[in-house]
Amino acid sequence: MEKIKRKRLKAPTEDVETKQQKEQQQQEQQQYEQQQQEQQEQQEQQQQQQQQGRKRDRGSKLQRREEAKRLRAANSPKQRIEELQQTLNPATAAAEETDGDLNPQQQQQQEEQQEEEQQQEEQQQEEQQQEEQQQQQKKRRQQQGDNQQQQSMQAFASSIRSLLSAEGPAEIEKLNEIKSKKKEAEEKKELLRKQLLA
């Protein structure tokens, strides 16, 4: 009788300790998730700022190229002479253009082609950087999921240990069976995730 009384007196204390442990684990998990979310938001904001900066730089480069091309065309003596020749005698001007290496129209086409190639190269670099950023975000999300899963397993194991200290053999066997099924489900989930990533 005395043992039963002692056990009954001991159970409420264990329940309080178990409840405190669960509350502490939940608080720690919430703090961790909040920190991860803040860190991810900050990284996404930095990436957006970098992308906007690259777009502004690319726009400035294009404006400078157009301005330089316009100034070259306006200040070129050859261009002025050819324009006068075309005005006075289009046939003669056309014949002289064929004697040179590149006429103004061909030169302009060549410059435009070079600009298009450079724009395509810059666009490819930007797409590659975006893809790398997406891969990094994917890895961070996977790491967060693994950490949450590990914390969940630790909390579950802690609650099982707390219950085992106060339950009889039948309840212990039942809890072990639940734990085994949960572990098997987690292993299947992890295997499926690895197959999807492969």
C-alpha cells in the first residue's frame, strides 16, 4: 500500500516535469523556425536588391553605348562626306560605298549584332546566377526540414521516455510499437525524398 501511495504521489510531479519539457521544446523549436524564416527573408531581399542593381547597370551600359555610337556617327567626317554625296549624287555614293570595307549601314548592323551578342551573354550570366540562388534556397529549405524532423524525433523520444517511467508493461509495448511505426514512416519519407532529389 505504501508503494502505491508513493507512486501516486510521484506521478503528478513527473507529469509537471514532462509538461515543462514539452513547453520548453516547443518554445525552442518556435524560436529556431522564426530565426530561419527571418534569415531566409533577409537573403531573398538581398538577392532582389542584387538583381535590381544588375538590371540598372545593364541599362546604364546600353545607354552609354547608344550615346557613344550616336556621337561617333555625328562626329565622323567620313559619315558627313558620305551623307553629302548621297544627297548630291546617290549613284556615285553607292559606288564608292562598295569600294570600302564597310559602309555605314553595314557598320551599324555589325555594332548592333555585337550589342545583341553581349546582351545575350549578360542575360545568360544572370540566368545562371538566378539558378544558383534557387539551388541554394532549395538546399536551405531541405536543411530546415531535416532540422525540424530531427527536433520532432527528439521531442517524441523524450515524451516516450517520460511515459515509460510511469506506465506498465502493456503500455510500454504499445508505445514501442507506435515508435517503431513512426520511425518506419520517417525512413520511407526520407528514402522517397532522396529518390526525388537523385
